[in-house]
Amino acid sequence: MRSITFNPTYLLIGLGLLLSACGEEPSRASYNRTVSVGVFTITPQPLEITTDLPGRTVAYRLAEVRPQVNGIVKERLLTEGANVKIGQQLYQIDDQKYRATFERAQANLHNAELLRKRYKELLQSNSVSKQQFDDADAAWQLAKAEAEIAKIDLAYTKVVAPVTGRIGRSSVSEGALVTSGQAQALATIQQIDPIYVDIRQPVSELLRLQKALQDGRIKRSADGEAKIVLLLEDGTSYEHEGVLRFSEVGVDQETGSVTLRAVVPNPDWRLLPGMFVHGRLSLGYNDSVILVPQQAVQRDATGKPAVWVINEENKAERRSIKTGRTIGNMWMVNAGLKAGDEVVTEGLLNMRPGVEVSASPASNVHPILDFTAANP
């Protein structure tokens, strides 16, 4: 009987070939099978294009309350942090001396007026000289001026609000000595109706906005100013529209940025100085904006965006696109897609160029469109 020699090398080679054959077949099968995907069909739609400009509110006017006469503060009539009206009395300075001075000036004026009247009658009968009458007339004019000064000083003992606004802390209380030339103000009033919104932007942004204004793409008010809507920190819109003053632009020489200033009505004094807000400008309407769900957009190693679309042969095709800004949970697409294109949003893990697909409307797309938040 012939003996058979067993060679393990042949066994290993045979097993390798068998496993290789088994591995290739499923791969080909998986490549050739039809993949079910969910798609989003591109439908252009009109959209208002806006830009948001961050800024802070600033008091329209700061007015310092200062004494015009010297004296002791007899009464403080204001409430710190309260709203005051123009002409409202805030302090009372002791007026006894000023009242006495005013009454004396009034008496001197009365005597000077009587003397002038008497000299005028005597002049007509040549009982006094023209020089004597002129002296009496000058004395009357002087007494009248002194009476007016005394009246003004007496009125200044009532310290009133120079503007309407919100008053801050008082630096004095009853019993304090104040003088007309003192450095420290008694209080400060911030006029906040209307109120300013200062917006810092690069010069390039200013030039872009000015170009949009010249092209007529920015909404204007009746007097030609650019309209602006404020968004508060809680995301709500402020009810009163303002205007953007392109004429009131300050340039920071160190940073190269500019400060745009908007003027916004504030009748209810809801806006306070120092609040952070966004000013929203409308740059016009685009009648055919293409939007695509954010989950459909993939990026390559260089960061360039692309999507998977279904071509006419029902096969997957990777297509590069150019995106603009986000609007809600969608991307605005500036190039690469057209109306009717079917973009894959479900089954992206199975996508490869040329794979055959079975497409149905996607169930994972729920557009949340904030049409007022389309920021360039």
C-alpha cells in the first residue's frame, strides 16, 4: 500500500481561496442591490433677505443737573431712578436772601419809574434839563435790569429738570451747600426717548450696507432713512421701528471699525441704556431661494460642502454645492442645485457613486424657517 504524505501548506492555500470567494460575493451583492433612501425635493421659494447688526443702546442725551445760584439745599424733591419731565422741580435752594433781593429790586424799580415819569413831565415845561431827564431814564433802565436779574436768581432757587428722561443718583441731600460753579453735578438725567443704538462693524460692512442702500434694496422711511427693527436679548422683536443714520458714522483709527448709529423711538422707556440688541435691516427679496436641509450637507477634508442627489438613472451622484447662510435648520444654496433636484437626507451611510437607489419623500426633514433671520 502506498502511503499518502499530508502537506499542511496546501490546506492553508485552499482555505484562503475559499474564504476569499465567500467574501467577494456578498460585497458584490451589497454593491449591486438597490438602496432605499429618503429625499428632499428642491423647490425654490421667495425669501426676505435681512442682515443683523449687533449693538448697544445709548442714551439719546445726557443732561447734568447743576445749581445756578449759591445756597443751602432746603429740600430734595426727586426720587432716584425715577422718570422726570422737563421743567419738573428736583431741588429747592433756600430762597430767603434771593426773595429779599428781588423785593428790594422791585421797590427800586418802582421809585426809578416814578422819578423818570416826573422828569419827563418837567422836561415838557422846560423845568428840568434834557441831561437830568436822561439821567433819570438811565437810572430807570438800570433798576429794571437789576429787578430782572433778581427775578432770575429767585427762580434759580428752584432747580428743575432740563430734559425729560430718567434721573440717576443724587449727589447731595438736604443741608448741603451748593454753588453755581461747582464741578460736581447734583444729578444726571438720561434722555431715552428716542434712544440711540450704536453698532460697531468693519468698514467693509459699512460699504456693503451703503451699496445696498444706493441700490434701493434696503427699506427706507418716508424721509429716505434706512429702516431698522430691533431684536431684544430674549429673541423678541421691539415694537417700534427705528432708522439707521449713515450720516452719523464714527471711525476707530486703532481698529478700523466704524460705529453706525440708529435712532429708535422709546415712548414706554422699555429700552434702557447699555442693553445688548440686534438691529435687523431688510436688504430686499429674493424670489427663488434654494434651501436644503442641514443634515443633507456633507463636507470633504478641505471643508467644501456637497450633497448626494439622485440622477435620471436613479443612481446616487455626489455633487458639490456653494452654501450661503443658514436659515433655521436649512442651508441657503447659491450654486450646485436647481429646482426639482432630489437630495438624499436618509440613508446617507449607504451612499457611493453610482449606487442604484429607491427614493421616497424623507420623513426626517422638518423645515424650521425663520425668514427674518437670513443674515449675509
